[in-house]
Amino acid sequence: MSNFISRQIATIIQKQKSKFPILAITGPRQSGKTTLIRNLFNDYQYLTLENPDTREFATSDPVGFLNKYDQKIILDEVQKVPALFSYIQGRVDESKMMGQYILSGSQNFHLLNSITQSLAGRVALFKLLPFDFLELKVENAFEGQFVDIAFKGFYPAIYDRRIDPVVFYSNYIQTYLEKDVTELLNIKDLKLFRVFIILCAGRAGQLLNISALASECGVSVNTAKAWLSILESSYVIFLLEPYYQNFNKRIIKSPKLYFYDTGLLNFLLGIRSSNDIENYNKLKGHVFENMIIAEYFKQNYHQYLHREYFFWQDSNAHEIDLLYKNGNDFSVFEIKASQTVNNSYFKELDRFEEISSPAKVSKNLIYGGTENVKRTNYNVLSWKNISD
């Protein structure tokens, strides 16, 4: 495998360089942001605000800093010096130069907050998540059963440096706890926060009940909300919102919790081999569903599709795992880890089609087998083919 795996979002970023004075790339730590931008913009000067001397210069004298670094500059971990954003706004408004600054950061909350306040309308924002299926396919790294890939996870270092997933995720959690968490919020008991993350892993794919989560962890509801916000802003988890417009009041309105990376999810669940996933059917189904839904989120960001994904569930537990709207019509997805297609898998898709009439509904089944299956009224896709 090559040291640099081509990222889908690269060509999209390049196209926006001539249209915006600032490009901003955010995403979790170790997702490949620095590697990507340094390969894409190799004629730019690279500076990281992780460097104490650079950060001190930018903090104490932002005008002098931007006088020295005035164009074709990459500023990595730029959220560490939020005062820079207002000065950058003035620079790009005056110069009218497109692609003047490339900004990058791993804390979505601080980065987006600063962009919203100072740089709205001047910046094209991109999210780089760990590898998606297509990126691994291009490098012939998409091999094995789903349990093998789900266990390994999708972080670049695991593939570039052939790091054992257990070793990588153990160190990743330690680094994440020490860096992002302590910077975003003053958490005095990091061990308790780690328990909170593990409890979240146990709820992956389930409706989020913050009160129950807080109670089990032994923290207040407000603390649980704050900690969930940290996990979201650091790209550890995401919430899939329910779709309930134009339907009756008996629709579930709580979001579902998922992890962006199944390797991290499995590690938190205490899984130490792919066989552990294979041997527990219920766990297998949850991990498979999480991997597929996370994949659609990754494709959405990496291909710049701007889709809004939802799930649907009513009070009788009728459910659609994933859906999005195409105008007034729907694409809906049932996700099953089984390697065999069962006719019962289509029932919820058909039910949703009935209640959403007269809208047109594209009905899709994604299953754990390796071959697509031809059906007249349904798209039946192998999990391996959803990125094709």
C-alpha cells in the first residue's frame, strides 16, 4: 500500500480553492487532515499552532504574525488561537485573493464557532473522516468479511503503519482524553469520563436516553449533555435524528447514537478480535448497522453531497434504519448483518412506502452477503458494494 491513500474529498477541495479566500478542513485527530492538505497544497507554507513558539507569536502579536504569513499559508490546529479569525477576516476582505488561507482543526466546536462569528461567507468548510469504503478499495485494502474490517476500523495509521488495532485504539483514547477533553471542558475525573464513553458504546444504534445514561454513569443530566457535546465536536460520535415531518404524533422523536469508527466502538466494547463480533449475533447486528450508517455519513462528507440522513420509528417499533429525501420522494434503507436475504426484511420498507404515499420510495436492503441480489421492487446490495 502507498504511504498516501488518495482521499475522495481532495478534488472537491481543489475545485473550491478558486472560489473562496479560505478553505477549512476539520475532522477527528488522526483522520489524515495534515497529510491531505500538505499533499494538496505543497506550494503553501505549513504552520501548526500546536507548536508552542508559533502559538505564542500568533497569540501575542496576531498582526505581526499575519504580516509575516500573509498568503498561501496552511494554519493547522488554528482553533488554538481564536483571536486570529477576526484578523484573517480583515486580510481576505482587503486582498480579495482566493485560496489565501488553508485552515485545519480537530475540534469542530471551537473551529465552527470561530468561523460562524468571523468568517461566514468567506470559507468553504470540509469534513475529513477516517477512510471510507471506496478509499480502501482503491488501495486494495478492502479485504475480508465485514467483521474483519469493522474490527480493524478506518483510521489511516492502522493501514499506513500497520498498527495493531488494539494498540492503536488504546493509545488513541489516552491521547484523546489528555488533549481534546481537557481543552474543551474542565473534567476533573477522566476515569469517569472514560466510563461514560464506554456506556455510550454500549448504546450504539439505540435511541438516546440521556437521563438513563447520566444515571448509570452517576453524573447529572447537564453533565451528560456536555460530555455528549464533546464527543460530537471531536468526531467520536454522531446523532442520527428521527424523521417525523408530515407523520402522526406517535412517531419517536429521540435521536440514535452512533460512532464514526467501528474500530474504536469495538475497542470500547471490550472486543479484542473479529471472532468476538462473529460469535455474538446481537452484537454483530449492532456493529454492522453502525458501520453501514457511518459509511453513508462519510460518503456524504467526502463526496460533498449535502444530504440530511434520518431514521424513522413509530411507537409500535416499526422502523426504517436510514432514510433521506430526494425532493418530495424518499430513499429508505433496511440494514441486516445476515448473509442470506430473507423476505421478512422487506416488510418495514413496504410499510413505510404505504404511509408515505403518494411520495415515491426507493426501497433498499443492505445485507452482510457478498453479492447483489436482483429483486423487482427493491435494491438489494451487498455491504461491499454500497460505495460503487
